[in-house]
Amino acid sequence: MNALHPFQFYRHHSGRLYLLLFAVNTKSYDEVKFPTLAVYVGRDQRGFRFWARPIDQFVEKFERTDKTIPNYFDTFYNQLKQSWCRFLMLSNGE
């Protein structure tokens, strides 16, 4: 399986752009009960929408992209990144 890169942008085969947030349940003891999932976010006319799907499906249907990111993701991405850094600092006792 290809390595996934959290906080990187991926393009769905439909052409839509998504931001991969996390892979969850990566250390699951029961893959049937708790499958490894890709959690990602996209935007449509109603705003940002969050999704999750089995990691194998994500790898099959999405491709990492370094193309120019639309402006509507700028603020969201920066706030998310700041929140994640704060979470890491708090979890490390800083």
C-alpha cells in the first residue's frame, strides 16, 4: 500500500480536491470490527464536509496532489494546522 500523508491534499478520481486529515484505527486489534479508515475533508456548496472510508478504498480512488490549492482551503487548513500543533503541545505537557 502507498504511504498516506496526513495534512496533504488528494484528488479524487472525480476531480474533486480533499484534505486528508488522519488515518484512524491503525493499530486496531480487530480489522473487521474497527477497520483502518482515512478521514478527510472536502468542500461543496454547503461548506466543508467530513468523510471517512476504508484506507484501501482511499488509496484506490485518490491521488496525492501538489497542485495549487484553492483559496477556500487556506483559512481552514491554517486553523486546522494551528489546532493540531496546540493539541500536540498540550499532550506533551507544554
